[in-house]
Amino acid sequence: MAKSTKSSQIVIEIDDMHKWYGQFHALKAINLEVKQGERIVICGPSGSGKSTLIRCINRLEVHQSGRITINDTELSGDLKKLETIRSDVGMVFQSFNLFPHLTVLENCTLAPIWVRKLPKHEAEDLALEYLTRVKIPEQANKYPGQLSGGQQQRVAIARALCMQPKIMLFDEPTSALDPEMIKEVLDVMIELAETGMTMLVVTHEMGFANKVADRVIFMDEGEIIEQNEPNTFFTKPSNKRTKLFLSQILNH
Amino acid sequence: MLLQVIVIAAVFGSFGWLISNLVTNFAALNKNFGFDFLFQPAGYDINQRLIEYTNRSTHIRAAVVGLLNTALVAIVGIVLATILGVILGIIRLSNNWLARNVAYWYIEFSRNVPILLHILLWHGIIINTMPHPKKAIAVGDFLFLSNRGLYLPQPIAEVGIAALYLAIVAAFAFVFFFSRYAKKLQSETGRQLPVSMINFIVLISLPLLAFLASGSPVSLDLPALKGFNFRGGMHLMPEFVALTFALSIYTAAFIAEIVRAGILAIHKGQKEAAEALGLRPKRVMSLVILPQARRVIIPPLTSQYLNLTKNSSLAIAIGYMDLVATLGGITLNQTGREIETMLLVMGIYLIISLSISVAMNWYNSSVKLVDR
Amino acid sequence: MDTKKHYAPGSHPDLPPPPGTIGIVGWLYKNLFSSVGNSILSVVTILFLYWLVTASAGWFVLDAVVDASSRKECKATNSGACWAVIFKRIGQFVYGFYPQEERWRPDTAFIFLIVAVAPLLYPNLPFRRQLFWFSAVYPAVAYFLICGGIFGLPEVGTNKFGGFMLTMIVGVTGIGASLPIGIALALGRQSRLLSVRVISIAFIEFMRGVPLITLLFVASTMLNYFLPPGTTFNLLLRVLIMVTFFASAYIAEVIRGGIQAIPKGQYEAAAAMGLNYWQTTMLVTLPQAMKISIPGIVNTFIGLYKDTTLVVVIGLLDPLGIGRAALADAKWNGLSTETYLFVALFFFVSCFAMSRYSLWLEHRLNTEHK
């Protein structure tokens, strides 16, 4: 697909960021710049810190040294600023995390009503718009427990989009899905990418990376080992660890 | 089919054998079975009662007094235990290591000591360590703690009290309508008003203003030391205080664990998803965590309420006149009607237990998460 | 200005975390002083604990009197707790009025109890199979040891039983005897035969709906009426019967939970092999259900163990009864706090130990059944 026309505005800037879990050095010297409209895929073996990295971006995990700046606001413990940052950064989880006691529609309208302070009908119109985009508007009044995995994940994407974020984070969105449902979710993500959304996706779906990504980042043992545009990344990886990883996942 | 017949025959057979023994034994002892003793005068006094009763009232009335006393202890105990238990449960979840562990040890000490011991300890402390009324622990001129119990001022309504009652009703009405209005406002325009704070302020200040404006039409009958004891005021007997305290503290420990387990049972991802959407911690709790935790907490919580009610039957150990102590205690001893009184007492407790069970099952199915 | 060292990708060493985030300082910060509110709470709690310890250390230990022969003497010696009442009567607290020279018998029975119960509670014990045989004969052994009357052991009347020994007897017998009845009730509750189901449910709901004390009253006042004229049961035996019935209802519910936790596939596999109801139950359902239910059974036992204190109300001399007897003595009148605290401490230590065991076991079982 056509690579997006990126404006040169930097939306995420990570400067020499380190994170420890107790004594364990989980993320080492992370330096990353993400421009608006960029689509980035992060891959690597399990334990490499890729989930930890994107969870640091919306402060679900806290970094101990270095700086993370989102939309020119530095990430810190300040609750007010955090609320603003989290409103502009959406996240989709591996285990969907839909609220089981609310209907699909209520799941989507919860944050717009309580954070963006929208009136109820406006929030519902917004929710239906995004539910249509993810192609399940008819499920609006069902409960998450009544939907399939693929449907639930699409609702999760719609729920995140209802806050109209500037950045979307995906933490292994298809890893918990049955194979026949992966495609419907990936299709939604591809369509989202085509609208110019800034996306960081942690995934093993290399086909998706090839199709959509502007950059593929390989992480191992808490460090960013290599990053490149997909073509070069997959055909001419320069680091031997990258080569090893690619050989393991591309051959099954 | 044959098996069923055998089972039924066996059960009825055993019952029949038991009853026939009963009849034989009764005949030999010249006893009979009947409930007419209930309408005889009871002949004993009950020192703490909520309704009129003298020693010439019937045994039935004594039983009712006992039942009301049981209800009083149970309700007060349940309220106190819930408040204390929820607070403790939340402290157990705090990220302050000291608070968490102090709560932990407090809960472990309360849980692992039998309830009867709690009751006896508290009763013993009040009787033996609290001072004589002449030297009672006093808070100002209106609260006295002695080994005869707790004395509080008794509020007496005077002329002009109507304004206060009106204000209280008005305050509740305001809270009700304002909450509805605020919800509607948010629904239509998205604006959020500080509902809880405004409600709280109104509930406190409106009655207070009315009270002051109408010349403080409530006088307090203060307890005053006359001779060896206090007269006047409201008197909470040591038995009641000890029993309620003990039951509340014991049950609160179990409730704390239930609350804690309930909140922990909610998957961590729910909290993370809510936070990722930008919701503040208070809203995460009230909109996402607590509604789900409620479902997990209510069934075992109701069990604890039932246990508290059944445990109140230990009142007899310290002389508090609950249902077991009146009907199953003094009435039983005086009339010798062991079987009838015990049947009645057990029957009443059974009715209470079963109705609470039924209510809980109904609630449980009405809030079940909708599944495929 | 770039003062950072640059490492080649993949070669960054593991650095230690910045000081102040780990170690003592880090721990203090995170756990006690992470915010203004938290800091105030921590300080207040520390002050409160300090006050608590200093105020009670005096009464409990420093000013306490351990050897005296009456309350007056205690008060004359020091102002703290008068533990002398406990020490003077420790024998009674443990054995009740069991004759002193025969006390080795309950002691032996207790040790045998630990041996008998160990294979049930510790799944990985060596010689487990052999020990199970001992568990099976233990009830008879214990009965003869404690009550006597054969093998040259003088008989000791049950009215002499008391103290912690009585607590153990009522608790262990109650749970032990209630297990088979509880299993029967649990199976009965699931039965396809309506009459069996109704009877089981009625019994369980009845026992769970009434307070234990009413059942104890029944045992003490009227159980005799339902037995053929002339039979006399001693009080302890009547209490044991009622306690057993009471416990069996709770055990039944625990086992029902265990049965329900068995995956449906087990029944399907058994049916596919051609096993009938009884074979399935004995060979497949019950062994698994019992294993899953052990933590619940231990918890029910802990509850029953605490409930044994109620027998004081009908005149049996459990530790509370012994305590009250001591208090009734004019020499020790008024020392209720000391006696009750002592009994409370005993129960706290034993119940706490048992519930830790139960937690360990539950954790063990959860990690096995992945």
C-alpha cells in the first residue's frame, strides 16, 4: 500500500529511557522518535520488553530514568497531565479487557461521557459511527460475553477510537484469537492505518508488518536492536540476532 | 422406584420409632405436648426490652421481646460490621505497607478467636475494668461509661420539632431530585456537577439550619448520677454493648477478607483498560471495578450476615435476653416444655435463614453477567 | 551535551537501578511515603503502634505476676496481669479433671492423632500407604486409650474430660464422624431419586439454618426423650452426636463444591468405559472430589474447632468452662481478662497455624491442577 505522507511533527519522543523491575533491567537505553502518521511494528522474542515499552508510553508501567514526551507533554506522575495524555493515546490489549457488566455501546460511550464530558446522545452517535467502521453496529446492545473473540477485539478497537486519540497502541492484538478471526481484526487495523492514524503495534503478524508498516523495530533483551523499513528489514537484516529471530518465525 | 420406596420407608420408619419413644417417655413422666403454655403469664422480668412487658405478660410476649432484642443486636451488628469490614478490606488493599499489615494482623487476631470468647472478653472488660458509676469515665456532662453500661443523652422532642422533621424530609427529597437532575444534565449536555459533595452538604446543613432557626427544639435528658447509679438519659446495658461489639468485630474480619478477595478477583486488565481510556482512579473504581466486585462480594457477605444473626444466640452466655435466652432459656426452664420451645426457636431461625437465602439467590440470578 | 555512553545494539550491559528506587530507601519510599497522605498515615500508624506496645507491655509482661496463690496476693506483688491463675491451674486447662496419673493416655492419643492424620494432610509423605492403615484403626485405639476399661487401663468417666483435651475430642470426633455422613448427603443431594434429594436438602438446610447452641440444648435436654425408655447416654456422647450432624451438613456443602469442580469429561470417560453409577462414584468422582475438598474440609474443621467453645453453655468443661470454674473460686474472682485472654491466645495460635496450613495446601493443589 502507499506509504503515508507523514508530516514532520514528532508525537512520541523517548530519550534514553531505562526501566527496571526491582533489580532486573527490563528496558535499556531506549531512544525512539515517532512522527505523526507513522505506523510502527515492534517485534521480538518473548521477554524482550516490547509490551513493556508500549505500556510505558501511556504510563501503565512507570520508567525510572530517561524521558518520555507525548505530544510535547512530558510523561510524569502528574494526574492532570496524565489524563490528557491518556485521552490522546488509545490502547488495545491482547485479552480485549472489555467491561463485562456493560453493553457494547456502553463500553464505547463510557470514556467519552466521563472524560471528554460529552452528552449521552453525542457519545452514542460517536460510538455507533465507530462500531460501523469496525463492522459490528448490530451488536451494540449485546454484552461482551455474548460475542466471539474477533468481535470483542473489534469492539475494543472501536472503544479506543471513540476517544478520538492521536496515537493508537496495540499490544499483541491477535495473539489471543482463533486463527479464523485474526483476519477480521487485521483488516480493521489496516483500514485504520490507511486513514493516517499514528500506530505502534506489537505483533508477530509479519504479513501485516510488510503491508502496512513504515518501520519495523526488533527488540531483544530490553534493547532496540535494529529498525528499518519493512522491505530492507525482512530481506537484508544487518544484526545477527535479527537474522536468528527472523529465521525462527518465518519458517513455520 | 423400589429404591425410593425403601428410602422413604426407612426415613418414616425411623421418625416413627423416635416419636413412639417420645410418647412412651412422656407418658411415664406425665408430660404432654402442647403450645397453650405460651398464653400463660411468664412470671419473669426482662431487663432490656423494646416494647412494653411486665412479668405478667404472656410467654408469647416474652418471646416477641426476645425476638426484637435479637433483631436489634443483629441489625446494629450487621451495620457496624459492614462499615468496619469494608474499611478494613480497603486498607488491606492500600499500597502503604504498614497500614496493610496492621490490618492483616488485626483481622487474623479477630478471625482466629472463637466468637464466644470475643463476647466473654468484652463483657468481662466492661464489668471488671470499667469503673463504678460513681467514678465513671465521662465525656463532658453527657456521656458516661461505667461497669453498668453506656449512658447517652436521650433526645426529647419539644414544641417546634416539626420544623426539624420537615427539614430532614426536605433534605432527602432534595438529594433524590437533585441526583436525578444531575444525571439528566450529564446525559444531555455532558456537564458533570459535584453531586456527592452537594448532596452531603445539603443533608447536613438543611436540618441544622432548621434546628437552629426554630430555637433548638430538642432538649437532652442528661444522665445524672443519683445514688449508686445514673438516672435519665439513654442506657445501653453492658450486655448489649459487649454482644454488639464482639459480633461486629468478629464478623468485620471476615467481611474484610470478602471485600478484599472480591476486588482482587477483578482481572487486572479491567483496571488497565479503564486507565488507558483516561479515567481517573476514583471513576475506575466506581464505574468499572466496584460494579463487578459487587457480584462477587454479595453472596459470601450475606452468608456472614446470617452467621452474625445465628451467633447472636450466644447472648445467653452473658445474660442478654435474646430469643434463645427468653423462649429457649427461662421459658423452657420454667415450663419444662423443652421440645415445644426448641421447635419454636429453631423454626424461627430457620425462617430467617431460608428467607435470606431465597432473597440472595434471587439477587444473584438478577445480576448474573450475560453469557453466551 | 552528549555524556551518555553509546553501546552497540545488543551489547548494553545490565545496569543497577538508580539509587532511591530500590533498596531500603526505595522500599520506604514506595511502601510508606509515596504521597503526602500515605506519609501521614505511616507516621500516625507508627506512633499508634508504639503507644500500643509500650502501654500493653507493662500489663502483659513487665508488671505481670506469675506465681501467687490468690488475686489479692497478685495485686500486692505487682500491678500487671495476674497470670498466676493460669499457671496454678494449667493442668486443668489442658486435661480437665482427668486423673493426673493417667494423663499419659491422652498424651499418647494426641501423638497418635498426628501420626494418623499426617498421611491425609501431606500428600508427599513417605510410607503413606502403610500409615493409612493406622489412620483406619486410630478411632478405636484412641477410644480405648482415653476411656479405658480394657487391657488393664482403668476407666475414666467422660464427666472428667475437660480443657483442651475436650476441645480436641469434640472437634476431631465431630469432623471424623461427619465425613461419611457428609459424603452421603452430598451424593444424596445430587441424586436422581427425588425422595433422596429432598431428604438430603431438608437435612442440610435445617442444620445450616439453626444456631449450634439450639442443637446443643436439644442434646442436653431432650435427646433422651427420643430414645427408648431406660437408655441413658452420657452428655458428652449426646453432644458428639449433635455436633456430628451439624458438621456433616457443612461438610456436605464442601464436598458438593468439590464434586462440581470435577470436569464433565471425567463422567463421560467413565461412562464410555462402561462404569455404572456406584463404580463411577467410588472410583472416579469421590477420590477427586475429596482431594479438591480438603482445604474446605480443613476450614470447616477450624470453624468447628472454634465452635466447640459453645459446650460451656450446657455445662461441659472446655477451656472456657475451666476458666469460669477458676473465676468462681473466691481466690481468683475478677480475673476474667487473664483467663479469657489465655484461652483466646491458645485458639489464636492453633487456628492461625491451621489456616496457614490450609492456605499452603490450597496453593499446592492449585498449582498442581493447571
